[in-house]
Amino acid sequence: MQVSMDFLIPNLNTSIIALCAIVILVIISYLILHRGVDKSKVAIAPEAKGSWPIIGHLPLLGGSTPPRMHRALVVSNCEMAKECFTINDLQVLSRPKLIATKHFSYNHAMFGFAPYGTYWCEIRKITTLHLLSNRRIELLKHIRIAEVAIFLKQLYGFWTEKKNLSDQALEEMKPCRGDMTLNVILKTVAGKRYSTGPGDVGGKKESWQTQEGNEGILLFGGLVWPGDVIPFLRFLDLGGYERVMKKTAKELDDTLDRWLQEHKRKRERGTDQLVKEEQDFMDVMLSVPEDYSDIAGHDGDTINKSTTLVIAY
């Protein structure tokens, strides 16, 4: 211990001397730079009263309503809400550009996270007219009916195999309902299924990245990272979260790109094949005129994948 202290004391003295030298240098530089300035010609900004020595106005940051809090506007009237989304839409519809939304939304190509502007308006129009119209939802109604029927059939089959002497069977319903919901979503947007039954491992493996990507969006998208608040700290990637975001987004994009290429090959087989087969959202996006293929610097494939993902999400 004596050796350690002998080693630390000289280094501590050196650090103190260096710190004092830096302070003196800063003071001298300040005096030299401001020596020739005529204070009578310089407009001095007004200072708030109540500052304390050394700590200044730091005590003012405490209290029940500190000045760092932002004012919030709560609109509880339908007329005012309508005015916000029509007359004053430019002020309330913009969205902040965060690290998570950049990676998971294809650099803000996903219209749910895109800043308000020409791109957002065009994709919203395409989605409303071609994907989420009443006619399109009605055409895809058979998917929901079929998936519910499959779910009930599988549940009945499980009961017949596992029932006891009292005609009762115990089953955890949460994962079953989750699989059915994912089947409906994936079948609607991409013509895929999460699983076809209790023993279907291949289907779950194919869509596993999509589910993990959606969970990543929910996890990372709901948090604020140091790089969002202090941009110049982003390169440090504190905690390694951005690296995980990039990896998850890459796996999700690989899955979506594979599905998109399958849809393109299906279209190349001819329009008759498309009429006979179910047209999901990816098929519809490929059928939309190509005038949307280069909006705000995003190509057609990126717009297709991002729009499909936001609807599934």
C-alpha cells in the first residue's frame, strides 16, 4: 500500500498543477481578447434575479413546475381537433427523427414515422385508396374467417387428444391466440402464415424475424436514447443499443425482401395467375402505378416494404 501511495501522490500533484495552469491560461486569454472591447457599445443581455454564488440559478430548476418542462396542449373539442388537422396541420403533424425510427422505418420511409410533407401525403393517399379501402377489406374478409375456423379446429383437435375423464383439457390460450393473430396479419399483408398447426416449425422459423422485428420496434421505438437528446454523443453508442437496432432491422429487411422477390416472380408468371391467387397488400402495392416509385428519394421496393411493415405493425 505504501508503494501505491508513493506512486499516486506525485501524479496527483502533477494533475493539480496542470489544472491550475489551464485555469490561469483561460483567464489570461479571456482578458487579452476582451481588453480592447468598449463595454459601453456592447448590449448586455438582461440577467434574471435571484442567482446564488457559484451555483447560479440551479435552485430554480427544482420545484413542482420547473422551467425545463414543456407546455402541453390538450384538445378536447371536436371543432378544435378538426382545425388542428386541417388548418394548422403543418404545426402538429410533424414527427421527430429518432435513431430507432431511422433504422426500423427504412430511413423514415414508413409513413407512420415519416415527417409530414409531400411523401407522407402521397403514401397516405395510396394506402387509403388501394390498401385500406372498404372494398379491399371486404375482399380479404375470407382470410379472417378461414384463420378463425382453423384456430377453432386445432383447438377442438387438441381437446379430443388431451381431454381427461371429465371431458376437460388444459391449454394456454395466449400463444394460440397470438399465432392466430399473426396468421391473419401475415396472410393479409404478404400471403404468409406464422404457423399451420402445433407441429409446424418451418412456418414459425420463416416468420420469426418478422415477429422479432416487430418486438424490436416496440422496444426500441418507445425509448429515448442518449444520441437522440445529445446528437454528438451518438457515435459512442452507449450501451450498444444502436448496434442491436441495426442487426434486428437487417434481419427484418432480409425477410421482407425475400417475400417481395417472391411476389415479383409471381407477377412475372402472368396476370391470370394473379387473378386466381389471393392478392395481398404486397401484390396491390406492386399493381399501383409506378408514379410513386421515387418519392422523397425512396425507391419502389423500399416504399413497398416499409408500407407493408407499417400496416402489419
